Amino acid sequence: MEENFLSLDDILLSQERLPVRTECVFPRLGFLEKSSDSQDIPEGTKMELPLWLSKGLYEKKRKVLSVELPKVYKEGWRTVFTADPNVVDLHKMGPYYYGLGSQMLHFDSPENPDIAKTLLQTFIGRFRRTMDSSQNAYNEDTSVLVGRLDCLEKVLFRSGQKGLNGFQSWEKGQASQLTASSLVLNYRKRKLVDVQA
């Protein structure tokens, strides 16, 4: 997914914490590790850092830290998603399942192809149910269903409901009248001025 620094969802996504292990000593950064009284962070320390910091410190050539997979992207959960992605409460697993998963592909891991495949299959498997629910839940309480969705799926659900509501109002004849674009109106005014001159 492409990052958008003006999007609140992307800002919140960048704050998601990742399990990392330091591959070298971090001098004078001991205050970041709450469980230690040392002034430095020693090599091999396991800790959690936000995604934005992990991406900034991660280098393929010079090993500063290694990023471990969060549990929801590991083999056991990938098997669950492969079996039936609709039974999983993605919001509980992490509200940015797809976004964080696509960001995890930036880090070198032998499991990246499997993660990418699982992300795609999970999205495909859940997409139909999400859109069907958005189209068939007219004037119903959908809070339980929406509560189980990832943020991306919530946007799709709202988009489907907005389309359904627009269609329902058009079908009832309550749609607003079509109006000409302001560009067209301004063009006509300019044309009239040119003709009068």
C-alpha cells in the first residue's frame, strides 16, 4: 500500500508496534528499554518499536536490527486464514491487518511470499461477504459486523452502504436534480461575453 502522510489511518498504522531484536549496541538509548537500567541497549535485546522507527532503522546491508513477524502473520495464523478467513475477527487481531501486512513485506523474510499470498487470499475471501453485507443491511444495525472488520474493510463497507443508499433514494425518486458543472457554466458565460463583444 502506498503511504499517505495526511491520512489518519496511515498515521495510526505507522504507530503499530513490531517485535524487533537489536543486532548491535545502541549507545545512550537505554531509556527506550524500560526493563533495563543500562544506559545502552545491548546487542540481542528483544523489544517492540513502532513501524516507522523499525523501517527507519532497518537496513539490509548493515544489520542494525532484525524485525520478527507479529503472531498474526506467522504460519499458524496463515493456516487459519487459508481455511476460512471469514471466521477471524481482524479488528481484534490488529485493526490494520492488510496495511501492516503489506508494510511487513519491506523487511527481508523468507516468509514474505507466503504472507503476500495469505493477505491477498484473505482479502478475496472476505471481500464478497463484506460487500454482500453492506448491500443487504439497509436500515439495520451493522455494528457487530463492522466491529470485526479491518480498517480497509470498514471503508469498503461504508462505500457499499453509501452506494446502496444512493441507489435507494434514486429508486424512490428522491435523488437531487442533475446540475451542470461550474466549469460548463463558466464556459457558457465566457462564450456569451465573446459573442456580445
